[in-house]
Amino acid sequence: MLLLLPQALVDGIMIGGVFITIAIGFSLAFGVMHIIDLAVGEWIMLGAFLGLYLNQWTNIEPFIFLPVVFVVFGLIGYYVQPVIFRVVSGKKGNPLLMGLVFTFGLALIFKGAGLTIFGFYSHSIPSVFSKGSFSIELGNFFLTIPVIRFMGLSYAIIITIMLQYLLKKTDFGLAARALAQNREASGLMGINPKKTSSYVYAIYVGISAMTGVLIGCIFTLSAQMGFKYTVFSFFVVVLAGMGYMSGVPWAAFLLGLVQSIFLIYFNPGYTLLALFVILYGVLLISPKGLFGRGW
Amino acid sequence: MPEPIIRVDSVTKTFGGLHAVDRVSFQIDPGEIVGLIGPNGAGKTTLFNVISGYYAPSQGNVYFKGEDISGQPPYKLAIKGIGRTFQVVKPFPGMSVLDNVVIASLSLHPKRRRAEEHAGEVMKFTGLADRAHVLAGSLTLAGRKRLEITKAMALEPNLVLLDEVVAGLNPTETDQTIELIQKIRAQGKTILIVEHIMRVIMNLSDRVVVLNFGSKIAEGKPKDVANDPSVIEAYLGEEAQEA
Amino acid sequence: MMRHRNILWFIGIFVGLLVVPLIYSDPFFIRIITEAFMWIGLAITWDVIGGYAGRVNFGHGVFFGIGAYVTAILMTKGGWLFTLTLPMAGLGAGLVALVVGFPTLRLMGAYFAIAMWSLALAFQQLALLLNITGGPDGMRMPAFLNPAFFFYIMLCTVAASFALLWYLMERAPFGLKVGSIREDESGAMALGLNPTKIKIQAFVLSAVPAGMIGGIYAYWISYINPASVLGDIITDQAIVMAVFGGLGTLIGPAIGALIVFAFKTLFWAYLSSYQVLYLIILGAVIAATVVFLPNGIWGTYLTYRKSKPLGSVIYKSVEGDNEHA
């Protein structure tokens, strides 16, 4: 049985890669806007469907129009953000929780819209990378890595690097980081919180939707998939620590690992239960994440 | 010799490596008004938080009416007789002024009717009775500070901790607050007051304790402390607020 | 004076409802009203922890589901009498709330919401996996077709819960204390309140009636499974009803429940091919409420009537305080 462990590890890493991109955008949005977006899974679902239809209409390889999906949803996110901002900045009720409830409403709208428009069926987006896999021999161990999953990991790495560059080396990134640390002081320094937040949210939505396309290629997509990915996003972000982006890769790999271990060694039906228990446990023991650096 | 109301015995409070309060000892006798002064960051509010139960001392003990209260939570101490205000006032903004005070009165009078009557009496004492049904969130700063004191008084405390109760008030409001504090003392309450406005605290206090960088550097009558060279030096570079 | 008027209203409505089955005996109609009661119960109990205590709970449905399964298991596997299972259903839910409340309630608001959400889902997974709960196939109860019986038992349970909550949250000091914890927890501590104790009490108070309602549901519908009683949909609707109706009051969620439920029923009656549209509207309602009417229908009405500035969750101070100060 132990022979399968390396494969489990590798699978975990591959899957985890995809979760990194989801969680990193989510963590960014949280860090800058203090918004916990319950609709994250739905953004992924909507992006996946856009990818599906674009591919069906144009027959172009989905990986090519990843940027298209990013831009489309970036724009949507850009225009949705002011509403969220208004809710979160209000003095009525508890702004943070009202923001949570608002995105909860958004999630319901999207889920309902998804089911209405797309029906209940599952689909998959075909890609040139869908078939084929690498095989690696390491001593006694034989590892199989499907190409598409490898592409997923590469995608995650590229996005992460680009995001890091954006945050660390550009003025915009500086503004976003400043906003995340101290909203008032940033305002005093000439940073426009509304505008910066709009861009941050746009980026987060764009990335999430884009990752949805990827998920549609690697796995399947359906109008009900949103919920599952919201769970995964929360799992990763809570374990990493809300707003603590450096923790995301580790937490994402852990998620991937749990999934693949359960797939190989245990009954996969227990996967979700295990995830919920871990999530709940982490919240109790170390709500600021495994590294204690969350919000 | 009457038992001191509060005895702070070599209390230290550290955060990480920082000694916010460093081996501070003093005591307050019943009926006294003691002022706690020191430059910003000297540890005054931290000391307040230790005495009122929000922090447990890292070392040392606090004795209240002879009992060791070190580390007990604030709600227990409130019932035992320690009332406090907060530097950044903490009203219950969505509730009426009356309800705000009733919460405190409930600790003495569990039945709501009686608690409301009691709250009404306390509000008359502090001059808030005319605003009983106003939403606390809509009060002016002076009103909120007044409410803060009222709530503490509704606990019928033996020791009242006042944390910067006149900061941000105009001279008229400041004088009104000073009057109230004197009324409170006249009731026999013991008061420990933190304040930056020198004329207020020097005129009100029987004794003054001076903190700097967490340690006590002076203690005594206001006039003596004001002339103490180490105190003057501690304040050099600080704009002492002369009202 | 006002207090007596409220009690009269309550008794009047209650008695009026008692005679409804005697006048309109159409079973379909009776079932609709019974379900309306159920949702009122779920919405007001959610509001105890969500509105009064200010802790948004995305897992409230778990108490409903636990109650449903307790009744189902006791009746089918233990041969218990239905009415005897109800207190157990409430007790089961209450115990879970007590045990779970200690660690979870000390989390900050957003974390509490997510923690409860994941807990509820964990329970759903558990129900799917265990044998005693029948797994994904759920549990079938002995059939008992008597709409009037369930009408009365749901009405009495919800009315009793409403009365109890009204007393505790609006009349007794407890409601005031819960509100102060919501407004400023650390400030409340300085006034003698133990936040953990009060939050747990409110939490258990929200759980027990929800559990009993779940127990009634199980026997009434005769069939339960993890999706129907432990799914998100129960919690989701309760939250929309409470927020839309008005947080921090009892009448608010009750009104919200009635309106949303009425809408849902009409929707399913005339637009049943567009069922998923219901989700969209539900989401739109709550999103719009949060943005435009944060105090809900009833809350906004209260503000308007008393001409108070819109503060945070409107907290009704005691009636009769006009007689004081």
C-alpha cells in the first residue's frame, strides 16, 4: 500500500496547485477589503461555463482564452465591487457580517442562475492537454502525471508569480498592500480605497473565473459545482490564515493531499467529512491559520 | 488603619519582550482620589486593564479590599465593586441610554423593573435623566463620556477607575465632569483617575502616582510630584497639556 | 399598558389560529399553514443568535436536522411514542449547541459563521455515512396522515417558542444582556456580564425549539434524508426570512417568514417549472435587503414610527418605559 504513497503525494500536489490560484485571489480580496466572499465557488462555476461555451462556439483550445475569461469577469467584478464596498463600509449592523450575508445572497443568485441557464448536467471542457500523461520512474515507484494536471500546476505557479510581481513591484500592488494593513492611513496617503478595492476585487473574480475554466478541463463542471469549491477555498484560506498569502501554497497542497489520500487509501465519501472536521478543528484551535499569521 | 481599597503589589505586565508595566506598587485608601499620570505609553491604561481584570498580571498581585483579585475576569470584578470607564468609550450604540445603564444596574437588581428604577436614580445623579430614551449611538462625545461614567456608577462600585474622562471635551463640559467626579467622591467612592490635562488631575487628586516606561517614578501630593525633577524630565519633550 | 395589548394580540391570534382547521378542513391548505408555522419557528430561533446576539450562524439548520433524526431514530429503532420524542429532539439539539457553543462562540463573528457552516456540513456528511441514519436513503417513518394533528402540534410548539422567546428576549433582562454582548462584548464585561455564558445560553435557546420543530417535521413528512433536513437550504431560507423581516426583533423574522414562505408557495404553485428561479429571487431579496434595508421590513417600520435615527440593529427597549424618568 505504501507503494502508492508517492503517487498520492504527487496527485495531491497537482490538485493543490489549482487550489492555490483560487485561494490566493480570495486571500488577497480578504486582506484588502476584509470581505469573505461566499460566492467564490460560484464565480468559479460561472467562469467554467464561459470557458465551456467559448470552446463550444469557437473550437479554440481553452487554455488560449484564459485571459479572455479573466478580462470578462474582471470587468464584472469591477462593477460589483462598489456595492460590496457600500455594504462593508456601512455603519448599519455589523459591516463584516453584513458583507458575508450579502455575498451569501450573491451566491444564491448565481447558483440559481446557473441552474436555470445551464441545467443540472455535468460537462467537461476538452483541451489538447486532456489526453496523455508523463510517467516517471523513481526506483521502485512508478508515477503517472496526467499532462492536464501538470498544466494546471504550471498555470498556478505562473499566476502566483505574476500576482507576487504585481503586489511587490508595482505601485498598484503597493497601494493594495497598504490598504490591507491600514485603511485610514492609506487614505491619508492619497490611496483611493474604492478604486484600489475595485481593482483588487476585479482581479480576484477574474482569477477565480479563469481557474474555473481550468477546473473544467481537468475535472468536470456543473451548475452545482460552486458549493464544493467554496468549501475548498474556505478550507485553504482558513488553514493558510486569512489574508496571509504565503500560507496559501502549503494549505492548498495539504488540501490536495487529503483529497488524494482519501481517494487512494480510504473511502472517498469520507473526504468531505474529513475536510469539514479539519476546517472546524483548525478554526477552534488556531483560527488565525496553521501559521498563526492570519487576520 | 483602614484596609486599602486597592493594593497593587509589584505588578508587571509584559507583552512579548515589552514590559508595559514594570514592578509597579502602590495602594489607595478608601475615599481617596489618586491620579495616575505619565507620558504617552507609560503604561497607565495597561495598569487599568490589569486592575479591572482585562489583563492578568505577568507577575505580582492586585488586592481589592484585601482579596487577591489577580487574573480574575472583568465581570467578576465589576460585581465585586470595581467600576471603570474606557479611554475609547464603549457605549451600546443601538440601545437607549436607559438600557445602557440598566445592564449595569442588573448586576445589583436582577429584576428588570427595579433595575430600571435604580438606573433612573443613577442617571439623575449624573445628569443624564433627560436623555433616557435617546439612542446611545446618537449622543455627543460629552454625552457618551457621561454615559460611560453613569454605567460604571450603576454598579455601585467601591473603586471607580476613570480613564481620560475629559479628553476631547470643551472647557464647560470639562468643568461639569469635574463637578461630577467631586460628587462621586462625596459619596464615599474611591477614585483612580488617568488624565492628560494637568490642571484637572492635579486639582482633583489627593495623591498622584507617576509612571514612565512602565515603572513608577514618583508618588506623592500633586505639588510635590510636580516639582520632582525626574517627573519633569519624563515630561520634557512631551507637550504637557495646559488647559 | 402596551404590554397588555401585546399579550392580547398574541392570545387573539393564537385562538384564531386554533379554530382555522375547524373552518377550512382542506388538507392541502392545512399543510401549507403548518409549514408556515415551521418557518416562523426557524426564522425566530435563528434571530436569537443571528440578530439579538449578532452572531450570524450559517449552520442553524443542523439543529433542525438533529431534531428530525432524533425523532426518526427513536421512533423507528426504539419504538418511542412520537410526542415523547419531541423533548428528546429538543434536548439533542440543545446538547449539541451546548457542546459546540463553548469552543465556537469565542471565535470572531466571521469565523463563527464559517465554523458553524462547516459543522453543519460535517453533520450532513455523517448522516450520509452512518447506518443508523439510513445513509443517503434516509429514514422512513410510520405513516400518520392527520394534517390537523400536525397543524396543532406545530402551532403549539412554535407559539410556545415564540412566547418563551418573547419573554426572555423582550421582557426579561436576558434579552438586554444578549443585546449588550452584541453591541460591545468587552464593554459588557466591565458591567458584570460573562459573555461566554450568555452567548451559550442564547445559542442553546436558538437550538432547542429548532430541534423540536425538526422532530415534528420528521413525523409529519414521514420521510427524511440528509439533503432534506441537513442541507443548506433550511439555514439559507431561515436567514433570508430573518434578515428580510428585521434582525433583533421577533416580529420581524415572523413577518419575513410569512412573506417569503407565501411567495415561495405561490411561486411553486404557478411557476413550478422555474423552481430554480426561486433561488435567484431568494438571493436577490437578501442582497437587496442588506444594501437598501439593513434593518429589514419590520426594523425599518419601527425606525420610521419612532423617528429614531437608523442605528445598528434596532433594539426594542421595554414597553412601558414611558412611565419612567
